Amino acid sequence: MTPKQPLPHLIALCLLLFIGTHGLAAPAAIDNRQQEAREDAIAAENWAYSLGVQAYVFGLPLSIFEREYRLRSDVDKIERIKHKCPCAVINQVGHKFSLATAADVMPYTPNNDTVYSGILLQASDEPMILSLPDISDRYWSVQVANPYLENQFYIGTRATGGKGGHHAFFSKNWQGELPAGVTPHPMDYDTIILAVRIAVTPENPADLEQVHALQKQINVTSLSNFKQGKMGVAAMPDNIPPAKTYSGELAWYQQLADLLNTYPPAPEHAAMVNSFKLIGIEPGQPMAVDRLSAATRKGLLRALADGRDIMKWKVKYRGTPYPTRWNNLRPGDYGFDYFDRAAGALEGLFVHDREEAVYFSTYESGDGKFLDGAKRYVLHFDKDEIPPLVNNGFWSLTMYGRNFQLVPNPIARYAIGSRSENLQYNPDGSLDIYIQSTPPAGKQGNWLPSPEAGIFRINYRIYLPPAIARNPDTLARFLPPIEVR
């Protein structure tokens, strides 16, 4: 009989047998597994970062719309600021009774061509009827956009031949009858936003007074009051949801998740939105930040910071570049161009369709250098480079600082263009616009004042362009470069 082995010997023997069969985990193997785990975490973070940037770009217009919605649901705040902006409470018309100046600080790039009226309609209780005057002697438009700030349609000089009339906005699920003579506009969402623009001749107070009279004829009436002849009476909806408070580093994405539930994207955008499930943004669900992995959270935090910087860059260089350094901005119908949609919402809130107006912008002279207030420039249009116009169309050049606001100057001239009363054309029909901080001798009527120093930007707009001036393949002829004098 084999003598009994002490227990320690048996344990040692078992260990030797195990090691002989399986081997010990070497330090190098442990390091490899740790390295692989680190690489996996980095990959997961980068994927979350990528999706986070896309979600930021996709959702930025919604967050801007929500900002405008909350402003217009705050009665006290509207009362304090209504003289500064074309805003009013929901289902009422807000007017700005003057052209924008350097004293105005807007959350978007203002023009100095038209006065604005603004309306945010919520037709969840009943249809809302917008009443407009007929305007035949000047350019005007009503631009209708959804919560993604995508253009839906127009009323105005081009779209309705200058005819106004009564226009009912209502949910597509509403069942009922409208009074005779009211144009129906079923909406995909209960809430929409409208911008009303009416052209004003610059430096002409009498013309501005005529426009004021037109603005005062614009009103919104609920259907029930319209039937009773109570024009201009429309209450704020009863079902305005309270504003949610979000906290934490990922609050922006939490709000986006809720906004996507409030305003579900159109079916054609479902593929994009469905990809956000991997970062916790899922249709029909609130975002559960506490369930996100550490790698996903890190990626989203990076995306949030970089998304803001990416959009600043995009706003500066958005659109299609032309050799003369002008960028032709993307029209406001957008389709699947989420990047330009976000840039348009951030910079302009509303961007016109190409048939309504074409927009160009530049920070650079023809030699590719930044426009500098310390220099003098000239923009020369040959006779056949001056843009043609239709109906009551016009063109303008507007001066902006780096903050996208109008630039102070001694003659309070912020734009110049086809309607400028003292514009002087050359004998051969060509035109020179002088862009500098001091007045050009004998040419002050053609002067667009620039800041005394620093980088500036110019926006060039053509309202109601004919086909040749709006077609990307032919409009280059109307985009001469800005040259250093």
C-alpha cells in the first residue's frame, strides 16, 4: 500500500499537473488583454462621438425652434422685449416696425432690406386663420416653416401674385369645415413658425410709414372667433406643455430625445434617427443617461463640444463656393442636407427657397484674403453682371461683423443695392460699390461702410431672381470678386 501523502504535497502535485496541462497566464498575455480592452473602449467612444456629432447636427434646428417656442410662451418676457424683435406670444403677430440696425442684437443674421413680422402658430385646439392684405407695389413674402425649420410653402409677391387673403392652418387630423374664401393649409405638426417680410425703400421714412400700415392689417384669428367676426382674436393654446428642466453634462441630448418625440421626424429621415439608438436616443423614449457606458458618455461629451465648433466653421463657409470667393447658400428646403439645415437655422433661422431669393456670403476678397476693415475695396459690376430682377425683386449687399450683426457707421447705412436712391452708375452702365471705413471722395452714394478694423463679412441677396440668376450653373456671371483698391 502506498503511504499517505501529506495534504500540502497533494496540492502541489495537482498544481503541477494543472500547469503542465494549461500553463500560467504570462505577464505579456495580461498586458495584451488590457491593451485590447483599452482599444475597444476607444473604438466605442469614437463611434459614440461620431453619432453624437450627427445627432447634434440633425437636432440643432429643433433646439432652436424650441428656443423660439419657449420665448413665445413667456408672456412677461415677450412684453419686455417685443419692441426689439418681431415676436409675440403664440397665435399672435409680432412686428418690428423698423429696419434692423447695429443697435439690434439678434439670435440670427438680420437683413436691412425688409421689416419683419413673426408668428408662431399652434393649432392644436382649433384652426388658426392668418389674414393678410393684398400688396402689389413692393416685394413681400410669408415664409412657412415646420419645427425643423424646413420651408413648407410661401404666400406673397411670387407665390400668390401679391394676393393676401385668409389662410387657415390646422392639424392634418382635424375634421371640420372652413368658411368660404378661406384657403386651407393642413400641417404635419400642430405647431409652425412664419416669417413675414415686407420690403422698405432705405432711407425713406415716408415709405416706412406705408409699410407700417400694411403690417397692422396682418392678424391671426381662431376659427371660432373668425366665424363670429371677431378678427384678430386668438388665444394661446390651453395645452402648452411646461418647459422641462434638464441637468447634467448631456442635458442637450436629453432635450433632443424629447423634442424628437414631440415632433417625430418625417419617414424619410427615419434611418438617420434610428441610428441614434446606439447613443441612447430612441424614438418614443426619454433618454436614460445613467444607462450609457462610460465610453459612450465620453464620446457624447466630445461630440457636444466639437459640434458647436463644427457649426461655427460651417456657418462661415456654408454653401457652394465660387472662384470669386462668394458662397452660394443652400436654399431652405434642404431635403437630406442636415448640415446646411443646421447652419441655416443657426445663422438665419429662416432661409429662403431659391425661387424666392438667392443668398451669397463672403469673408474674402478675390485674392483669397480675409476682408479687413483697415483696407479699401471695390466691387465692380460690368453692365451685364448686374443681376436681372422680376416683379418687385431687388438686390442688396449688407455689411456684417464677425458676430453676424450689422456694423455701426457714421451714416447708419448697413446695406446698399438696387433700391438705394443715390446710387450712381458709370456712363457705360457698369457699377462700382466702394467698401471701406471712410467715405470715398465724390462717391458717397455708392459707399458701403465697413468697420475701421478687423475681419468683416458681406451678404449679397437677390430677391425674386429670374432663372439665370438662381440657377447654380449660370449665376456665376453675377458674382464679381471684391478687389482691394
